[in-house]
Amino acid sequence: MTDLTNDIIRDIILGEFYKRSQGKSEIPKIHMYNFPQLKEIENEVIFQNIKYLINEGLVRGGIDQDENQSFPWITRLTSLGIKFVEDKK
């Protein structure tokens, strides 16, 4: 298993959604769980990081509840999320 910190996981997710907003993504249809850089990360770790990004207001999205599982989704970065990504450049 790859040993990525939460900050790195969040940067990967935010970075990809930033690229998508700019029309520069090479993987515009792939769900976050399948991002190449996150392939070896446990889904629960990815889920917790997505939840964090939603709760902090960096992305617009939500979490759908199915019978035995939760499924997170992101529609876009917020202005705060865009500023966060651009400030890291």
C-alpha cells in the first residue's frame, strides 16, 4: 500500500478537479476512487478525505447513502477550493 498523507490525498483530489474545471484533465470521467495516484489507497481513507473537503467548503458535493455503503461525489471546486489550489502553485 502506498503511504500517502491526508494532505497529499486531498491535494490529488483538488488538483484533478481543478484540471477538470480548466478543461485540462486527462481523466475527466474517472471517479475519485479510481484516480491513478490513489489506486493503492483504501477506499475508506479516500472517503474520509472527500468528506473533509466537503465539510471544509473546498468542494461542492455530497454523500449518497445506500443500504450498506456510502458513496461520495463532487460536482466542482468552490471559490475557496480554487484559491487553495492556486495558492499552492
